[in-house]
Amino acid sequence: MASSGKVYGEKKPKTLWEKICEDFAAQRAEFEDQDFDDTASSAPTDITQFSASRHTPVVYGKMVHVAQVDSDLTQDFDPAMSHPAAIGLSLLSRPNKKPAHPSPAPPDPKLCPARDYLEAYVFPTLIPAMIAMLQQAKAERCFERKRTKFNACDFLTEYLYKQNPEKKIGRENMNLLDISFVKEHLVDHPRPPLPLSLLWSEPEAAVKIQSFWRGHLVRIRPEVQEMRQWQNEWRNENKDVRQQVNEFWHQQENKDIPPSSPQQIPNVSKSPRTPERKSRKSSASSGRRSKSNLNV
């Protein structure tokens, strides 16, 4: 297998994300390779940082290969044709990168797998946002202090809202609290005076995170998912059951009952006193009075 060529020149500046990945790799590896693969602008090559104290200017920007021969190369050297520092070296120009094939059309977002959807629609927008977040976190000195005022979630929300390619006009000077859905969320869920990072200790936060993760592992089980789906359907079917029961009995109480129904309760009212009943009562009372007078 042919090894890639080595070029002495200036390295391109690396992003903060690339530096963090290199620092992480340096902690895992005992020895760090000082070269890196440059495949963005040319054929696969390893670029080594040029140093005037260690390298000759003849090799700058060239692919260098040390020729291993048994004869003395200085015998046939002609200073009119080459530089003395290039004796025993093969210098070649870095070949240009082959033209890339046209990128394929993005997959259908409604039919493609989740991996293809993330690579085609999510990562091209999310990765630049993550790089900008890390740069802002470095500016806020989050890597030097344990607690800072910088909120990564708030920064990502504001950044993604401003950088929306479909609705980017008119959002350049907007703040987080000017976003409509942020206002609606804060009305229903106002933020406490102190964040949880200041209220919880590290052991308490670890317990909360571990309990949530264990609950997630239980909730993703197939049998638990089936039970939760049944509970959701049951709640939807029996939603506002008390109101339904009250409406049912209200309808039953106001329901008109037909006259021929045996359940109809007759309306019993006191009949008015007739003159005949009134005369009978008066004669009976007068008789009792006369009888009492005779006894006296």
C-alpha cells in the first residue's frame, strides 16, 4: 500500500471543535502525530509545519522524498541545475485534487431512514451551531470556571432561530426573549430565580440524571410501550368523564315523560272546599256547641 506524500508548508487554521478533538485524542494516545491528512484541496498528503530552523526553504510547498542510493550523489551535482540543499531529495509539486462527483440529491425526508435524515437535514445546520456555541463558551471562559452565566441551550435556540435559511430576513437583531415561542413558554413555565445548577449539589444532580436514564431504559421496552399506548387511548376515551356523567343526568332530569307512562307521578293538589262540605262542617260544630250547653 503506497503511503501518502509529505508536504512542508503552512497549515490551515483549525476550528475550536478540531482542537478539542485533538486534545481528547492526545490524552488517549501516548505519542501525538504532528502531521495531519490534507484531503480538502489536493490529493491525500501529510502536511508538516515548516520551520526555518529545521528545514531549508527549498522544500517549502513541495512533496519531499529522501532517495536511498549507494553511490555518492555529490559527484554528478550541478549547482546550475539545482540547489545544494536538495542533494538526495526528490521534490515534486503537490498534485491537485480530482474533481469531485456532483453530490446526489437529498433523500426524501418522509421516507428516508433516520441516519440519512440526520446527515442530510440536521447535521449541516447543527454542526456549525455547535462550533459557534463552543467559540462563545470559550469567550465566556466556561472552560476555566466551574459556573458561568453562559447557557448553551439558550445560545443554540437563538442561533438556530436567526440562522434559519428559510426565514433569515428580519431576525439578525433579535434576542432570545423576543422570540414568540420563547415568550409563550416562559408564560406557562417561568424560570426560577436560581437555576438548578446552583441549587443541586453534584451528588444530587448525578442521582437525578441516573434516575432519568434508568426510567428511559424501562420506558423503551416493548411491553412498557404497549401498556403506555393503551393507557393513552383509555385516557382519550374517558376524557372528562365527570362532565359526561353530569350532562347525562341533567338530560335525564329534564327529559319529558309521556302521559301514558306508568312512571308518571300524578300531580295531587288540594281540591277547593265546596259549599256543601262547608255547611256540613258548620252544622257539626253547631251541634257540638248545643250539646255542651245542655250539659251546663
